Amino acid sequence: AVAKEAFAACMGINGLDPTAYPSARTIENGIVKTCLELVRAPVGAVGTATAGGTESVMLAVKAARDFARKMRPEITAPKMLLPETAHACFHKAAAYLGVEVVVVEVDETFRARVDDARAKMTRDVILVVGSAPSYAHGVVDPIGELAALAKAHGTLMHVDACVGGWVLPFLREAGVEVPAFDFTVDGVTSLSMDLHKYGFAPKGVSALLMRDRALRDAQYFACATWSGYSIVNTTTLGSKSVAAMGGALAVMGHLGKERFRANAKRMWDATRLLCDAVDETPGLRLLARPDEPFEPALL
């Protein structure tokens, strides 16, 4: 009910021009600030609210490509190291943006194999990707090792925390040991996290977070060469609904960290019960033991 009321109240706001709609900037900044705090971003980190996880990922790939064009102009055929369990939207981004996907194998736990990523690392790799967790299996890739590999080769590292970004931090606060995945991991340069999953916000709203402004600059699109006014877009959209963002910010304030923490712990306990039930049932086995609660659609 809270989300619906906020959604309706924000339906008339266009995020295209925050100078015309100052409330759009206020709402987006509120969302980004909370997300940055949750994933322990450093001073100077920035972010953008998007229309969903796919847009966040596409912008992360676009930023990596354009940042490489500026900093490493010798790269003419950009590549991305992508675990085979990564979400399909990375393949979509690669197809749209002209980036070659180099698939990284996973081990028997469905986590990315760092040795395979290392073997496939070349000078043309502009981005290394890890999931926290992967959508299909709920396991977190070895983010620390992948990020170290990326940093050693002077490339960027994106963490797809679209599923986990809004639950793993609360599990950690609740005393559950979770794998390192956020900006405290050296080498992680960007992170995506959805609010319309475990943030319980209306569809669709996500956040793309960058370690510094130079990376976000590469995410932008600007045009001043047509006959109208100058355009600067932070996302792929022109006109942009603020309704889902308003719903997200309202739900954040309504539930608060304490209730999000309690919800995450309750979901984790339920997940453990399901895993135990599978372990105790003859003829059944877990393909992968999840690092966080199952995505509701997969139950």
C-alpha cells in the first residue's frame, strides 16, 4: 500500500530533466545514498537509479567500453570475461555495444573458475564480471580473486548484485557469514543492485554504483549537435518515470534497516530448511548450496 501510494504520487514526474523536476533528483539521490552505504562504498563513489537490472548491466558495460576507449585507445576489439552462469542481460549488453563475450567456466559448485579466467585474460579485456549471487543457483562467485585478477591487468571489475545487493548486507548485519562482494573488495569498480527484488519496490528500479566519477562519466550520453537543446542522459532512457523510484524510497523509509534485516534472516532460515529437506530426502541432491535466499521465482 505504501509503494502504491508513492508510485501514484510520482507518476507525473519525468526524470529526464531534474532542473524541471527537482524532486526527481531528490528521490534518486536518496536511493543512491542508501545503496552506497549498504554496499560500503568509499568516499567519492557515485551512483544512478535505473529502470531495472538489465539497464544497470548495460550501462556498466557501456561505461567499461567507453572508459577503455579513453584510457586504452589501442583496444579495437573489446572483450568481457563472463562466467557462464552470469545473467543473460550481459550477453544482451555485449550484442548491443559491440563487446565480445569470453565465457569463463564454472566449477562443480557453479562458481566462476578463477584459473580459467586467468587463462583467458588478454590485453583486450575491458571488464571482468562476477555474480553476487548468480540468478539461477544463488551462489556468489569468488569476487575477491576475480577483482584481483582484473586489477592486476588494469581492467575494470563489475559485480552483478542485482539479486544479492539488497539482501547480503542485511544477512551480514544479522550475523550470517556471507562472501565478500562489495566495494570493500579491492579492485571492484562497479556494482549493480535491484530494488524491485528484495527491496520490495515496484517494478522496475535498480541502481548502478561506481567507485568514482570518472567511471560514471563514461556511462553518460551527451548530445549538443542537433537543432534542439543540449541533452545529457545518465541512462539509456530519455523520458524516465520516477514512479518506481518514489515507491522504492517510500518502502525503504517504511520498513527501515531493522525490518529488512529481519526479513533477510527469515528468508535465509527458510532457505536453510529447504536445503536440509533436500539433503535428507533420498534421491534428491542440491546442485548448488546457495549463499543467500532463493529468488522467489525459483521456489
